[in-house]
Amino acid sequence: MATVKFFGLLRIQTGIAEAKAEGKTLKEVLYDIQRQYPSMTVKELKKKVIYVNGKDINQLKFFRTKINPNDEITIMSPVSGG
């Protein structure tokens, strides 16, 4: 199972720092997270900043990125300022 770490407002709102999730792709992992924690919907998770093994998914294959059991996925709230 991949390790999923939560940061920023997402961690504060859910109270969850880390979880284990299964899936062959990032999209499947997000659905597994939603199954385990219904308050975190895939729709909302897709709006977050996501890294797989330290690489932004924008540099990979977005939600089609292949996930291995030893991968680390980081999900954080986008930063905004003014």
C-alpha cells in the first residue's frame, strides 16, 4: 500500500496526517482514500496540490500516474495569498 501524507488545511480539517491506500493509479488511490475517509471526496482531493515521490503530478501523468506499493503521495492545500 502506498503512503499518503496530508499537509496544510487538509490535515487541520480532517485531523489525519497519514494514511495507507491502494490503487494502481493515483485516481484509484484517491478513491480508496474517499472510501476510508468519506469526508475527503475525490472531487475535492483533485483540487489539491499532489506530489508522488516528490514530483508534482503535473510533471507526471496527472491522475493516471502509476502507483507502486512503496510510493509516497503528498496531498496539500493550495497556497493563496494577496
